[in-house]
Amino acid sequence: MTNTALLIIDVQKGLDDPKFGQRNNPDAEANMALLLAAWREQARPIIHIQHNSVEPNSPLRPERPGNALKDEVRPMPGEPLFGKTVNSAFIGTELEAYLQGQGVSSLVVVGLTTDHCVSTSVRMAANLGFDVTLVGDGTATFERDFAGRRWSAEEMHAVNLASLDGEFCQVRTTAEVLAHTG
Amino acid sequence: MTNTALLIIDVQKGLDDPKFGQRNNPDAEANMALLLAAWREQARPIIHIQHNSVEPNSPLRPERPGNALKDEVRPMPGEPLFGKTVNSAFIGTELEAYLQGQGVSSLVVVGLTTDHCVSTSVRMAANLGFDVTLVGDGTATFERDFAGRRWSAEEMHAVNLASLDGEFCQVRTTAEVLAHTG
């Protein structure tokens, strides 16, 4: 597992904007920070992904303060960062080639949001042949409305993990991943 | 909308295997057949996708009878069919180049299952720049277990549509799509 990369997706200040509604799992960032510290201690590969939105009203546009990565996951010098403009971290970026060049074939994924950019990146990573572990309590999402019903953030999160687990990845907790990182 | 392609994903006999558990929306195939008839009548582009599983125990392996497309969506001569081995119809296939070569920039998507191959293909189509309409009642999925809880097929289906709608596609009904196809 020494060459397993920690992939941290879109943990950006703009996602605290109230426009996104209620979020689940307020501990997600603290869990990401624990994993990031463990990866740094073990000198394992760390990859940061930053969403540079092209949507007119998004707080994650590059020129807005919400584009900034949150303090808990701020990159250290030498840690690669890939900017992207769509949900998948693999589209419009050099991420796949970079991972292959580094001999990385397995990923531990954390970030925001469970069902949009995290799910899309996990699906594509798996379909490209990477072995993916998704840290369920290192992700979070928002409540969403559809067809006249509101689904809570926790429902959105849990059902999306149910769709991913066993098909695209293994969903694990932060504690489970840390127990295999020592 | 005359050059909007109907993309029919993995509507294969093997998905009737009881091993997959309870499914929602038994009308999905009938709705797909209505759309397919309308597309043929209008001579609009139709793309068939067939999953050629490489999983040891899958009824969708190429040498098994479950690999066959269901009767409701059987391709007619001249209609292109792309085989794939992963969830995304765009990975390991020439689908993206084919659509671009045909000048197709918008897709209407139906198929199985909502949260696995359909969701993955919709996400990737959108991120590659296609304009995507997903026919909610032209898709279906199965109940799934996660973290000690069973989510019904209808819950899996609805929550996954909630994650996709407005972010990756517009979710519409068969009737809504047909009303714009006449």
C-alpha cells in the first residue's frame, strides 16, 4: 500500500456557501486531515484536485475567494495539484498519465461532494483500471430535490455510497484506512 | 433535435437474473421501445450499447445467453452497436469519436441500470461536453445493501436521478421526450 495515492477532491471554501443547502457529515474535513497527516508521515503520494468552475454563478470560479482549498487540506510544497473544470478529475487533466507515470495503481479517495465530483471521479478511476477505496466518512454532500421530494443530505450520501460500494470501489471508514496505513 | 441520438445502454436478458434482487420500474423496457420506434420513424441516430462482462460470475459474459439484448431493443440492420467491458460506454470504445464524426452533440439516454452503467455513462457524456437528457422512466435499477441497511430499488433509482438531474443532465419522462419528437 506504500504507493497508494490519497486523492483529495474539491475541498474548497466556496462549498460552505449557504446556497448549497444542508450538508451531512461535518466531520469530513477533520477525517481528511487525519488521512493527509498519515500520508505525509509515510511519504506516500498525495494528489490535490481543485475545481475551477466555469459556471457564471458558482462560488468556485477561479477569481472568487471560494475557489480556495480549505485550510485542513492545503497542499504542501511539492504535492501535485490538478485543476479541473468538470466533475471528473480525469477529464481535461493529466491525472491519468501522471498516476501511470508514478506507478500508482490504487487510490484512496476523499472530498466533496459524495454524489457529484467524488462519485464521478471514483467511477471513472475504477473504469480506467485503478483500484479505488472511497472513504465514506471523508466525504459529504447536500440535500437535493427531485420530482417533488426532498432527499436529506444523509440520504443522498448513503444511497450514493450504496451505488458505488462493491461495483466501483470499496467504501471504508477513516479508521479502517488508518489501521492499514501504520 | 433531429440529430439527437438515442443511446440505449445494457438492456440485456441477463439482468433478469434473480441474483440481482428486486428491480423497480417494470415499464422501463416498454418505454424504451416507444422511444426507439419514434427515433426510427424520424430516422434519427440510434446507438446500442452492450455490456460484455469480464466478471467470472456475471450472466452478461459474452458466451452466456444473458449477454443478448432484450427483444424490445433489438438493433435493426445499420444501427451501430458498441460493446464495452466497464460501466462507462465511453471507456474502451470508439463511442465519443463516432458521435463527433456524426455531428451528434446531444443524447437521450435510456437503459440499465440507473445507478451503475447509466449514471456512469451520463456523467461522462456530460463531462465530455454532450448535452444529455436522461429518461427517468426509461431506466431502472435494483435494491442494494450498504452499511447494514437495505435501500429499495425505487429509493436507489430516485436518489440517483436526484444526483444527476440539473448537474449532468435533464431528467425527463418518456412522454415529455416523445412530445418533443413529433
